[in-house]
Amino acid sequence: MSNNIRKFDTKVQYLKYKVLREVAREAWHDTLLENLIDIPKKIVPGKTSTMRCCVYKERAILSERVKIAMGGDPENPNVIEVIDIACDECPAAGYEVTDSCRGCLAHRCEDVCKRGAISFDHNHVAHIDKSKCVECGQCAKVCPYSAIINRKRPCQIACKVKAISINEDNAASINNDKCTACGACVYQCPFGAISDKSYILNVVDLIKKSEQGRNYKLYAVVAPSISSQFSYAKLGQVITGLKKMGFHTVVEAALGADMVAMSEARELAEKGFLTSSCCPAFVSYIKSDFPDLVPLISHNCSPMVEISKYIKETDKNAKTIFIGPCTAKKAEAQLEGAKPYVDAVLTFEELQALFDSRDIDITSLEEDVLDNASYYGRIFARSGGLTDAVTQAIKEQNITYFEFKPVSCDGIEECRIALLKKSKNALPANFIEGMACVGGCIGGAGCLTHGEKNKAEVDKYGKEAFEKNISDAISVLR
Amino acid sequence: MIIQVCVGSSCHLKGSAEIVELLQKAVEENHLENEITLAGSFCIGKCNRIGVTVQVDDEIHVGITKENFKEFFNENVLNKIN
């Protein structure tokens, strides 16, 4: 078991994984309903607490995690949910001066504060007037002793679209109208108090009822960011593992990305301006914060939907499960445009739990192959990849009358700046590539690991593609 | 007649694209556009060490390469149509 923790970045992910694994394990054996209430005790046995004040609170929170692993609160339309009792009610006082303030002479903090919020006591120690402070953070930046800190909650810092506030019980609360389901808060909360709902039970059910393909064929559609995941094994072993679990075959979502790149290039040349539509969190952000720009969103489906649609058109007996790094894809799959094509969404985190719930050690398996898409479809997984692909698609389709001026926005903050400029007609570009997660999909909340090397892994995987051009990759589809 | 060429990973790496191209050409040369529907498929479930899997109506043929394509086409497509 100690080996398993190395598969994740944080212990919160590991805990979530253990719950998912146990829930799935019981589901395979059809014993979930009987053994449901024993799962928390199985994870935290004995009398000594390991995480919280006492084992009873730990188990109470675990039973909430079990609920989320089983699909969460059906009354809440958001796929991201707060576990109220797990929220540690972090201090949320904003900028505060700490004991490190030495009462210096320079008073850089005072000089930089445009609101005049900083005053000094008889010991020359700084104080911040909360009624004047707008939390710009300049004072904290200039203090040579780092004496001013931001006591903001990690979830609120993570949520760049400002969907998180603090409710009357002092717990985090998500504004569903603003939330893009990107999952940044899920990954950042140090107490694991915010979680993405899991549809792992739907997946177990789909696998079981397929009866090894006798009733319908189950297709796994995997996102290209998988190349940076499961790094303890070979990608080919992950593919074998999926088939062993009961999937008929595995298809690259990157092939959908190839298809999207080609039609996006044509749509862009025709309309003269577009924002990308691949990232569901970016699309949802435009809808909630820049409604006037909605007509400019590309009419292409996302690569996930595009390829799933194609699979269902070629095989009437197909069901599709998307496996990726993204919590927002769970929300996208529930939209009208995606629902008929995508039967369930799983994150890499959840896939790991699913493998282990069946005791499938992928490192012991033979390597299968995965190759449907081109280099360009595969690099969609990282920021800038979509732009490179559209550039290539313009070239391959000989669109010469159109000058492509893209802007790649890495993370939702860069997206906001570009959209704001566009709404004021001050954007010197005709295409916005929007990726809500920093780094692109490889920064997604559903990734097992996040790291500097992941971009290089995606590029390497891209270069290994059998097809170098987009047209070659999609030529087999017609 | 429906001809499905496997474009799943395994066959793709063994040259699905070439076989699709050869099929399109052969259909054109023999003026069979009205008789034959070409389609793709992600894995027919008969992954072979050599060549591509092609399904002609209900019959599955494995190991189709550009070398044996002509023979396959004459025997399993032309023969059946005429």
C-alpha cells in the first residue's frame, strides 16, 4: 500500500483514492449496499486518529466522501461539492501584519498602499485598516521581512473565477452560477474538503452490463494527457489494463482533436474571429462572465464529444467512457450537446482506483498499442497545442486568404484578460485559445500527478504518433 | 455491400490508411460507388500480427496488406458482387 501513495501528488488525493477504490471494490461484488457503512472504519481502523481530532470525526467525513464517490448530492447540479464538516474553516482575515514586523524606518508598506490603509503604533509596527484594504497585496510584496501575509483560504486563492465565498457557518461555499467546475479548489484544499463527484459506479455498471462486449461494446476514449500520467508504468500497459477490465477497445480523444482542428480552421477563416471550445471550463466561464462574447465561441464540439460521436456513428452498439484529467468534463458530459454521445466520465485518479479495485497491477501486464491521432491532436493536452494544431490545419487545407493571429491563454486568469480586451475591442488577435488550467489539460485537477516534466512527456508522445499530419490521421475516417 | 476497415490502434499502425486508400481507388476503378459503402471501425476484435482487419458484410478478413490487397479484393468483393 505504501507504494500506492507515490502514484499521487498529495495525501488528500490518496485518501480520496482509497475511498473510491473501496466503493468500486464493493460494487464489483454487488455488496456495496450491505458494506457501505463499514468503509470508513476499513480506511481508518482502530481508536487512534490519524488526520483529525478523533477517529469519529474522521469516519464521519469519510462517510461523506463515500457519498461523493457514489455520485454525491443529487439535489446539487454542480459536479464540485463542498464537504461542510471537512472544511477546517481556515482563517480568512485577508492581509495581516505578523510578529515579523520589525517596526522599520522605511515603511515601504505605507508608501505602496494606495488606499492609505496602513498605520503604525507607538512601536512603529504596522497595522492594516480592514475597512480600507482592498487586498491588492502590494504591501506584502514590498516588505523586506515578509512580515505581511495573506490569510486567504487556499480554496479562494485557487478559484480565480471568484466562485468561492464563506458562508455563515464559516465553511467554504460555491456559487454554482460562477463555478466552471475546473477543480482547482479540489486539488488545492489542504483538507480535501472540496471534491468532484464521482461516476465510478456508473462505469462499474457499464462494464458489468456489457458482459465482455456481448451486450454492447464499451469504448474508452482517453485524453492525450494520459502520456504524462501513470508514469510508474508504460502507456501500453494502461491500455492492456483497460481491456482486461472489460473495455472493447481504447481510442485516443486526440483523434477528435485532429477532427476539431480541421473544422476549427475552416470556421475561423469563415467567421474571422473565434474562441476555442475544447476546454469546458473556459466555455462555461465565457457563458457566465462574458455573455456578450458567447456568439464568438467556436461551434465545434470538444474533442471528447467529436470522437465519441464518431464512434457511435460507426458502431451502433457502442457505449463510450471518457477518461481524462478533467473535472469540468463531468459537467460537460451532462450538457445536451454531449449527453447522447458520452456515457460516463472518469478521471485518471478514478481510473487508478478502478484498476486497484480489481487488483489489476498494470506494471505486470504486456504492452498494447495506442495510435489513432497525429502529433497535433496529441499536443492539445498542453497549453499552446491547440494553436499549433489550428496553424497546421490552416496550412494543410491551403487556407491562404486568412491571416491567423492567435493568442494562447494559459490558465483562466490569462483567459480573463484576453476576453476582457476582446469585449472592449482591444484584442490584437483573431483567435483565443482558452485553457482554464495552468499548463493546459496536464494541469487538470483529475491528474494523478502534476509536474514540470509533464509538458515534455506530452510532446514526446506527440512525436511518437504514427501520423505526422492532421489530414493523414483523419483520412482513415472518411 | 458494407466494407468496414479497422482503424483501431493495432491496425492503424499496420497500415489502415493505405488499405483505405487502395479500397477507395479500387471502388472507383470498378465503378462500384453505388454498390459499396466504405466505413471505419475501431477494432473488430481480431487484432493480427500482420496486416489490417477488414469486414465485408458479416465476413471478417484478417491480415490484409498492400501486397495481398488485390487478391483479397478480387476474391471477396468483386466475386461476390458479380
